[in-house]
Amino acid sequence: MCLGHSVPLLRSLVISRLGRNGHKETVAEAHKKLKSHASGKESLIADLRGPVYGIVLKTGDEKVYETLLKLFRSTDLHEEKMRIARILGSTRDQKLIERTLNFAISDEIRSQDTVFVLLSCGGCKLGRDMLWQFMKDKWQTLHDYYEGGFLLSRLVKSSCEDFASEEKAKEIEAFFAAHPAPAAERSVKQAVEKVRLNAAWLARDSDTMKSWLQEREAKLTA
């Protein structure tokens, strides 16, 4: 059976999942690969850069973050710049998430790319909370960037929809009632609806899921 182009895609997916879920050997190899790539000793093939960058940012420190920024600033290829910029928010460090949010609206990022850098921060609870607060704080700047275009709708929906409480749903409604965004009105409604569905699912199934996860953990550590 010929898998063709599927092999690199599947390889990248497997490596990414292993690393982001803490597989020690994969994490160690990702840091090794980044070090060799950044030093110029051994260039990392393009298919593996995204997974490696994401793993080292999630598991690394400020030194790793600075290494990625240096790579971003040293390349002339826009594709590589965006590969790095769109994954900077994978860090779990509060200070570095804040840096990424501000970096997204700096002169180093084109306005049409800002949304994707911002959304990279929403992959964990801390980042999601910080992204939502940042969007509220910088709403006028972001609104002016996109002037009601589709990217504004994407930012609104993607930054809000993964919350899971009635309190947060009301907060989102209240914010956009006070800061109307006609072009994103449908996205606001969809986000609020999803937040309420998430809250309902959590209320219904959280105990069952908690028990299942505890059982799985017990079997794996037995």
C-alpha cells in the first residue's frame, strides 16, 4: 500500500501528540533537534519543525522561547516566520504567554497574521483566560485592525467558545453588548451557545469522566 504524502503528515501528528502529552523520549529528542537546528549543525526538515517547535515551547523555558524568537527574526521566509509565530503561544509560562500576546500586535507581525498568533495562546486554561482578557483590553486596537472583517469574527469566536460556565457566557454577552461588533454578531452568538453547551456537558458528565480518568490512571501506574 502506497501512503505517499500521508506518511510525513502522520509522522508529524504522532510526534506532536507524543511530545505534547509528555512522552519523555520524544520531548528530549525535540529539544536535541532544536538545539542542533538553531546552532546550524543539522537543519530540521520542514515537516518536523511545527511539532518540534510546539513540544519545546510547551516543555521548555524562556531560553527556548528566545531561541525560537531568534529563528523567527533571522529567517527571510514568511512561511517559516509564521510557522514559529503561530506556535509561540504553546508555552505554559504566564510571562511568556503575555509576551506572545503583545508580540502579536507588534510591528514584527503583519496585521493580517495577528489573529493567528493570538489564538496560539488559547491551547491551555491559563492561555485561554489571558487571551480573553487581552482581547477585552485591546478591543479597540483589534477592531481597528480588522474593520469588521472575517478575521475579527474568527478571533471573537475562537477566543471565547472553549469556556464552560454560565458565568462566562454572561460575561461574553455583557462585553459585546457594551462593545458592539455587527460584523461578528453571529460569531458572538455561536460562541455563547457553545459555552453554554460546554457548561451543560460538564455538569452532566464531569463526575463520570473524572471516575474514568482516575481508573485509567490507576491501571497505568499499577
